[in-house]
Amino acid sequence: MRINELLGIKYPVFQGGMANISDGAFAAAISEAGALGIIGAGGMNAEALAEQIKICKDRTDKPFGVNIMLMNPDADRMAEIAAGEGVAVITTGAGNPGKYMKMWNDAGIKVFPVVSGVALARRLEDSGAFGIIAEGCESGGHIGELTTMALVPQVVDAVKIPVIAAGGIASGRQMAAAFALGACGIQAGTMFLVSSECPVHENYKEAVIAARDTGTAVTGRSAGAPVRVLKNAMVREYLKLEKEGADLMELEKFTLGSLRRAVKDGDTKTGSVMAGQVSGMLKEIRPAAEILENLMKEYENVRI
Ligand code: TUI
């Protein structure tokens, strides 16, 4: 069974809960367009999250989700707020949400942790996850080691709950490939970055559209926090210093606040423009409904 049937939504598509980007109005617009909109709590505190959930509820009666980024220092309070607000879905990223699972399940929320490997997927199935989002390293932002092609079938074989594929998916062909790997839905972030409704600075969207296939790089491997971003002057300097063995404090100077600088100020030269490897295939800014209609049309015409 496809995930849209299980959740009562039109398309089997989750919008990745992008930190500092996916606010309540955006998530509502995506849910209205037929996918599952997800508020990215990553760059927020608990009060901001409560406010964005209210905005989302005011704008849509359709199900939506909240992504709790587990490295956020306010994650405990945000976990409680999401539980209290009774959102339909919670996704998590960048860590193990085990300690929140009982609270969320008791609140009747369907929890889909994002994992980048099989071991955590198994553990979270045992802790009561409704489904698993298996995210390959084609994704933008914080990533694991494995590609979507290698990761998804291994997670599908390891668990009995539904698996959503994420990373490297922005077309009907890629969605068909994800289903062939055993996924019952997809999650896309980069594809929605270039939607008309996405509240990132126009420069950010234009940078994604201008990117070529090899336009992304991974910073932070030496620090143990790999993050995929579009190549720019800051990234080239960062990678040079990283290769020369710069210490973490020195590298930190480049990353502190750099995502916000790109998202809010449109500084795509020294800001951190998180985006996935599919950037090279995104060519225009379109309304989310049109993006989704095209995705489904292409998917239905795939012959394998
Ligand atoms: O979380 C993401 N992507 C993100 S979060 C983010 S905000 C940020 N900003 C600056 C620096 C770093 C992050 C931007 N993009 N995706 C989900 C994801 N989760 N990918 C990989 C993982 C993951 C990694 C390790 C999940 C679990 C995990 O397990 C660790 C453990 O405890 O077993």
C-alpha cells in the first residue's frame, strides 16, 4: 500500500522539513498541493515552532508534519510541543529519537524517523515507528554515507513498516526507481526549494537552478558532520582548509550562521546553500501543485 493511502493524502510524497526554510505557511501550501507539508523545526526554538504550527493549521485542514532536528538544543521542548499540538506526522533528523517515541505514539502521532543506515531503522521499528525515511547521501544538508540506491533496499529488507525513500528524487523516473527499490513513498526537499511558495531568498532558488550535475560538495566530513551544499567561494575555501587539516574551531567560522545568511539574505557566495544532487536537473520556479502534477505524470509514463 502506498503511503498516501495510509495517511489520507493525494500523492505519495513528503516535503523534506528543511531547517530555516520550511515554515508553517510553506508546509500548508505543500499540503494543499497534495503532498505532505512538513514544518522544519531545525532552525527554530519551541515558541517559534508553536507559532508556525498555528499558522499551518490556520491555512490548511489537510494533514501536515513537523520535523524535529535532534541536534537542536531545544529539541526536548519542541518534541513536547509537537506532541501537544497533535500534528499528524513527526519526522526526525540528525540523530536517534528513541527517547521521544513513547510520548509521540501515546499522542497518536505517526512517527517517521529519518535514518541513513539499517541498524537505527531496526531499532526504531522496535520502538514503535510508523514508518522509516531512508535518506541517501544525494540529499542536501546533513547526510550519511550510503546512496539512496544502496540504502533503500537494505532498509526495506530489514523492517516490516513502510519505507519512504529520500535523496536524489525530483522526477517521476526517480520516484519509479524508489518504488522499484521497495519504497512506498518518497521525500523531496530540493525539488520543493524551487517552488514558487518556498520562502527562501530568490538568489537561493536561482543558485539551485544554475547548478550543474556536479554543482554540490560535502563540507564537514573531517568534523564528523557531513553537509551537502552548492559549491561557492566559501565552500572552496572550506574544503581547502579541511584538506590542509584545519582544526574544528577554524572551520566553524565558516559555518556559523551560514545557512541563515543564504536563506534570509540571499548571500549565495559566502552563505551555506544546502541543496541535493538533483539541483542539476531543476530548471525553473513553478507552483508546488504544478511540480507535483508533472512528477505524477512523468511517473505514470515510466516504462520498465
Ligand atoms: O537532518 C537531515 N538533514 C539536515 S538537518 C540540517 S540543519 C544543520 N545545519 C547545520 C549543520 C548541520 C545540520 C540540514 N540538513 N537529514 C536527516 C538525516 N538524518 N540525515 C542523516 C541523518 C541521521 C544521521 C545519523 C540520522 C540518524 C543518525 O543516527 C545517529 C545515531 O545516534 O545513531
